[in-house]
Amino acid sequence: MKKNIVFFEARGGSDKGEDGHRKDTMPMVNALKAKGWSGEVIFLTDEILRDANETKKIYEYTLSKADGYVSRVNPGNLKEEKLYFDLLRSLCDAGLVGMPHPDAMIGYGAKDALTKLASTDLVPTDTYAYYDKDEAARIGVEFSDKHNFIKSFPKTLAKGERVLKQNRGSTGEGIWRVRLENPADYNKFDTLPLDTKIICTEAKDNHSENRELGEFMEFCKSYLVGDNGMLVDMTFLPRIKEGEIRILMLYKTPVYVVHKKPAEGGDAFSATLFSGAKYRYDEPKEWSELIDWFLGELPGIKSKLGDYDLPLIWTADFILDTDTNGNDKYVLGEINCSCVGFTSPAEFMEKVAIMVADNIIDIVSAKLG
Ligand SMILES: Nc1ncnc2c1ncn2[C@@H]1O[C@H](COP(=O)(O)OP(=O)(O)O)[C@@H](O)[C@H]1O
Ligand SMILES: [Mg+2]
């Protein structure tokens, strides 16, 4: 083994500290050094990725110098995400340890991970993913009515309040809580007419709009256009009021739990900081029931999401629900794995960086040692 790891970062972007790095990157590099390994950062830009020669130089350099890479690129910071993933894929194919493999990033991070897990206890069975025909063909999904947004959504909404999630946004953009203006109409019809009056609340800032179903669905079609376009339709979980519970995972180990309580009052359901949610950081042992259950589900999650190795740094978000016996149960709302940072709480950062370095050494040694 070379005992050297390359960290890929994007040049620029609002997630950077004064030295141009993500604030939690150099602590990981330094933690590797303290353990007798080394790490180096390679910055990527759209210009580099568009230039086949430059990309090849980086490919060859990384292959000759490193045992593996850690991806630290926020997808929003590179337009050429596909070329970036191609570079990572070619490095993995050549035997480098990908942390994570690009297809793991796509599989775990996409919103339709939820529908791939709808057959498990993690996600309600009435969770659907919608695509347009081109995207369904591209990703090998046989297009049917249950993937057809315009046909399916008026039926799911007829039964109760829903949340529609676009794939591309983050921090609540294009995540819509959708409900009927007249709640007495739930469960009366098999499907709803296009002029049904609805109220839509966006998680970005909890603002609400009075809309009609048909024109709102027309607007939402933009979320389906292009590569990775999709909408996920899941039941609205009213206990989001009590908070969203995020587990920060380093590979297979939970590190801490963030309890995110949405702003009080009104239609608020968003757990993003910008929308006014309050965050609290807990030790995993304070959430042992959730965590023990989740860890038990990990092998199933891994196999259902493409059987790639678990990501190095990732999060799983849960919302409380009540089962048919009146007991608490947790529902998975989202997995993030392509741009997870651990800069807050600040007092944890150095400690987590050391744990990341330990995980990197373990993962690489197990694969190449
Ligand atoms: N099924 C749901 N029921 C209630 N609230 C939800 C549900 N799904 C998401 N939310 C709320 O919407 C927010 C944003 O949704 P999320 O799936 O995390 O998308 P993203 O973080 O990528 O924007 C969550 O933090 C949570 O507060
Ligand atoms: Mg989220």
C-alpha cells in the first residue's frame, strides 16, 4: 500500500474556508498524517474536467500516488458532475478504493432510494417515484402507471396529505407538502379532478401557496426533465413537528445524532436551518433504540441500493410515525452522501476527523492490505 489518500475538492463555492478547502478537509488530512499515512487535496474545476488531457493527468497521478480517494465535492459546485463521476468510476475500475464509489453516491443520495427501500420497514409502502419516459428508459425502469406522475399523484393525494420531493435541490428547495384545501374531501374519491383546490408549502422557507392540482402538477413537470429528473411522492408525516432525526454515519459507525426541530406554528414542516429549525446534537447512546434498529437494517439497505460499499461519511434522516398498535416508529426520509460535512458542532470536528482517518485506514487496509 502507498498509504496515501487523495481528497477531491471543487475549486470555489460557498462551502469553503479561507484556505479554499472545505473546513473539515484539512483536519482529515492532518489526522491521516498523525497516523503515519498521508493525504493530499486535488482541486477540480469544470475547465479541468472538460479537458480530456488534464483529466487524464489527474487520473494517472492519482492512480500512481494513492490507494484511494475521498470525494468532497458538493454537486452544486461542479456543472460537469457527469465527467467528475466518470473520472471517479475509472479510478475505481483501475483498483483504487472509492470513498465512495460514484454509483454509490448516486444510489444512496437520489431521492428514489426511498422507493427502492419501500419494501423494508424503513419506508412506508405507499411511496412512489415518478419519472418521464426518457429518464425511465435511461435508468432502466419499466415505465408504468405507478411511475406516471400525472396519473398517480391525484390518487395518492385523494387518500391523504403528501410530500413531493424533487431530486436535484437541497435544503428544502422543490420539497412540497401538498394538502387539500378541504380536508373533508380525503378518502371520498378514487382520484381527484384537476381543478381541486390545494395548499402547497415549500420546505425551503415554509411559504404556502393556494393552487389548483392540475396547474401545480404542470409546474412540477420541470422536476422530471433531464438526467436524474424525478419526483418522489410520500405520505406527509405530521410528527415532523417533533423533529427530524439525523444520524451522522462514518462508514458503519454512528457518530452523533442531530435533532432538528422545525420552526413552531403555521404550516412549518421544514427541518432546514434557513427555515428557522433549531438543531441539537446528541450522543448516539441517547437514541439507542433507533440506532440499533437502523444498524440492523444496514445490510438490507446496502443490497437494495446497488450493493456498493457503504459511503465513508453519510447521513440518514428519520421522522417519527405511529404504527397501527399506537407505538412509535421511525420512517426514513432521506439519505445524503455526496457532500456531507461535519463542521458543526465545531467542538466535534477534530474528534470526528480522527475517526474518519481511522475509518479510511481500516477500509483501505481491508481492501488492499
Ligand atoms: N414525509 C415527510 N413528512 C413530513 N415532513 C417531511 C417529509 N419529508 C420531508 N419532510 C420535511 O422536508 C424537509 C426537506 O425534505 P428532504 O427530503 O430532507 O429534502 P432536502 O433536504 O434534500 O431538501 C425535511 O427536512 C423535513 O423537514
Ligand atoms: Mg434533508
